[in-house]
Amino acid sequence: MSFVADLRVVLQGRDFRRLFGTRLVSQFSDGIFQFAVTGFAFFSPESQTTALQVAAGLAVLLLPYSVLGPFVGVFIDRWSRRQILVIAPFIRALLLFVAAALVATDAPDPAFYAAALGVLGVNRFFLAALGASLPHVVPADRLMAANAVTPTSGTVVTFIGAGLGFLLRDIFGGGDGGVALLMVISGVVFGLSALVARTMGRELLGPSDDPDRPQAREALRNVVVGLADGARHLVRHRRAASTLGALAAHRFLYGMCTALGIILYRYYFTDGDPDAALQGIGLVVAASGFGYFMAVIITPYATERFTIERWVPIALAAAGVLTAVLVLPFQEWGLPVAGFVLGVAGQSVKICADTAVQRDVEDIYLGRAFSIYDMLFNGMYVLAAAAAAAILPPDGKSYLAVVIISVGYPVAALAYRAITSSSRAQVG
């Protein structure tokens, strides 16, 4: 249980506890918000959900992270990070109140999605500031432990926030009024994270002064050039690039699974009952979250026994075979189990991708490599939902989609194994 040990070590630092508390409060709020958007976009009693709407909803939730991700560092390295953590929650809360008003007044959906995009854009700055602040609150010898526990803890708290959103939906109802109240609650909770951030000194989190730092306009131009340089560097480091490619393949196939599951629960399993559909999807999400947690425990032992180069194709191939077995019968019980399997496999591949990039990519390229990582991680998911919109029938029962997913995972495993094997042969 290295996670518990790492958490115990880093929590000894007072400043880390404050930054960690800021993250936990904000991501708890984010779980409520994501549940509210999901319920509004996919499970509203007032609307009929289609695969195209699923793709649009996922684009709203994820594209800000892909599009803004490479550029936010320019400003994170120029503005007081502590001030970002104090001010951004209030801006986000204001946007959440606007989104709540739009829902409550039955405004056109594009207006709501525009407000939601604003919320997520602000959140991208907030999360980037949290990540950049971490080295300022832990000693260098504890930074790896801090990096290990903070994302996992944030993910767990996001799931808990989504669970609270689910319970509150039962109290407030699944209509527009209930969604608006969830938005307001999320905004209030997110504002509380600013109060935690205010307990830290204004200069504690950086950035440090750098007289040689280029102007922001020049730095923004350099981002595009830097991404191209980072991509070329990754191509030359084939093991890191292939592991990143394996993760991208998983995210594409997982995105198809997500769209498939939402439409199946919305119409095939529940005859169009949005509350029953949401309960079913909630079970799948909970099972997938438990799979994520188990992967954190399993992967270190698996990679020590098999190495990353063997564990990644094992996880991918197992995901494909078990998805076929569990989903092709189109029985409701199979989807939560498949969610758990894909949670374990996907998070295993992600941990391996994190490690491979950090291990094999030169330090001066790491920031650009992880920017490309973020773009692939979210962009492939949205692209998959768009592809699913083109092939899924109205009730979601598509043998073609399941075959693509089931075959795609082993194909990705074989491609990864071929590339890493040839890479080792060249090194040898």
C-alpha cells in the first residue's frame, strides 16, 4: 500500500496540506459540476439524447483541456499562482451561477454550453496552477511521492463529488431546477477552495522572477513551435511514443465505450426512463472508479514482474477480450463489470505512459511532451464519441461498435509490442 505511505509522508508538510486541501475542495466541487452537466446533457427528462448529443456534451467537458492546455503555462509562469488559486474560484463560481440561471430559465442549450465551456476554461488555469505550485510546498526528495498521491486523491474526491450530486438529484429532482441547484452548490463549494488558498503566502507558490523570460506574445508563438519540437523528440524516443500511442488508442476505444453505454442505458436497457438510466450509468462509473483505484495498487507490482513493455499489451489485450465477453450479450449486468475491467486496464496503461515519458524523454522536453499527452488524452476521447455518433443506432445496440472496441484493443497491443520490440533490437 505505497499510496498510504506516500500520503502519510507528504502530509507532514504544512504548506503541502494547504495546497492539497485547495485541490480536494476544488475537485469535490468539480465532481458535482460534472455530474450536473452529464445529467443535463444526457439524462434530462425534457430531452431525447442522441449519440451526437453525447459527442457534443463530451466535447464541452474535455476540449478546454486539450485546446487551452499547452498555452496556460505561459500565464501560469507570469502571474502569481497563489492569486490564481484565490481569484479563479470566484470567477468560476460566477460563471456557474450564470449557467444555473440559464438552465432555470430554459435558455437555449448553446448558451448553457458556452457558460459551461467558460467554467472549464477557468478550471484548466486553476488545475495548471495547482500542478506548477507543488514543487514549492514539498522538498525535492518528496516530490515524487506528492506527484503519486495528489492526482489519485483528486480523482477519488471527484468521484465522491459526483456521488453527492447523484444523491442531491434525488432530492432536487432531475429537471432543470434540480440541475440549476447543483450548479449553485458546485459554485459555492468551489469558492471555498479560495478560502483555503488564502491561508498560503502570496509569494509562496511562485513564479520566481526571471529577467530573461520572453514576453507573453512571443511565448505564445513559441508554444506552437515547441509542440512541434516536442513531437519530433517523442518520435525519436520510440518506447515513450509507443506507450503514449497505446494510451491514445485506449482513450479512443474507451470513448466509444462511454457513448455506447450512455445510449444503451438511456434507451435499450431502461425504455427511455432517464432516472433508471442514470442509476445504471452511475453503477458503471463507480465500478470504473474502483478499477482506477485497483490499478494504482496492481500496476507497480505488475510492471516490476513483467516490465512496462509487457504489462501494457497484457492490459490492452485483456481489455479487448473481456469487453467482447461482457458486452456482446447486451445484458445490463455486463456493463458495470466491463467498466471495472476497462478502469483497471486504462489506468494501468496511463500509469505506464506517465512513467515511460518521465523515464525516456529528456527533461527539457518534458513539459512539451506532457502537453501533447494532454491533447491526445482528451482529444481522442472526444473523437471517439464523434465516431460513435456516426455508427450507433438510436437504441445503442450496435454489434459493430463492440467489435471495433474488442478488436481495437488487441490490435493496439500488437502494434505496441512490435514497436517496442524493434526499438529494443535497435538499442541492442
